[in-house]
Amino acid sequence: MTRLLLVEDDAALVRTLSISLEARGFEVEATGQGNRATALARAHPPEVAIIDLGLPDTDGINVVRALRTWSDLPILILSAREAQEEKVAALDAGADDYVTKPFGMDELLARLRAALRRTTPEPAPAVVRAGQLTIDVATRRVERAGGTVHLTPTEWNLLEVLVRATGALVTHRDLLQAVWGPQYADETNYLRVYMAQLRRKLEEHPSAPRHLITEPGVGYRFEP
């Protein structure tokens, strides 16, 4: 079983999540206190954590920061706060993903799987198929509906980063550093331009993308 630390003070939600997660192979240890969470994590190191921001004794971001001083475990934020600045602050503090309440259990489980894949990555498949797209990672070739799609080196590098993290959120900063380098970490306009180009080449409906998904103000994800 996968050990999961749940930091949430809503007792009814804790019960619901515990039942659902344990039925899917997670061993859940729950607490509603942020300070207690860090002690539990040290005593029984979890493989993944879900943390609410609105805790009675401290802000969940403080819990994330505390865990990040000694652990690189995947951390998902689960919060009713929807403001862009809240999401950015949590991700900058070290969270891996952010799920807003109310949420669907299937989405939460998918986000958990994606976060766990990043810490125990499987070899990237040689060929990724997504709808009409066929992406050959080894040969750097892309086809759409059987026809070859010509990508520039930068377009390919951006697509490859997203494909290798399929289903997972990749922040603006991580994308910029991976494709352009650390000195470009704040140049989000680069991403807007190149993502628009990729969508025109890869998406059937670029204005309503199916595969290259925007997380507003935070980053992007590739969905198969």
C-alpha cells in the first residue's frame, strides 16, 4: 500500500477521502493540525501528502515549507481557495499540484498517480498516442492524422517536457527553465507564443485544446 498523509480539518471530508483512498490501495494517516502533520511525517514518512490550506493552527503553505526542508515527497494542495495568487504561492512553496474544492474523486486520483509517477518515474514510452496524435519520443517525430507535423527545435523541446510528464502539471517556471534555461524563468510570454504555435499544429480545435491544457496563471499539462 502507498502511505498517504492527509492534512485536513473537515472530519466528514477526511472520512470520505479515507474510505475512497484506502479502497484504492492507499494507507491513510490523517490529522487536522498542521503542526501535528510535520511530526507525523517524520515519524512515519509518507510517500505522498494531501494538504488543505485552511487549517486551524497554521496555513497549509507553512506545512508545505516545513516538509520541503527535509523531504521531496509529492505534495498535493486541496483547497477551496481559487485565487491565482493562492495557487502560485502554494506551488512556489514546494507543492506539486493544486486541486480546488469541490473536486471529483477521479480527478484527485489522477493527480495523485501523476505526482507519484514523478518521484518513481517509469521509462517514457517510445511512442505516445493521443487522439489523432502520434509522438515518437526517441526519433522526435510527430504525426497528426497520419501526416507528419514539422516542429521547430524549441517547439519539440517544449512538447517533450510536457509529454514526459503526461497528466501532470508543469509550472511556467519549470517549463521555461527546462526549455530556455534558468535566466528565462520569468519570461512567460515565451510560453504563450510557443504554446499557441503548438496548438495550431497539433490540436484539431486550437481555441479549445484537448491535449495541451492551460492551468491559468500556473502552468500547462499534456493530456492524452
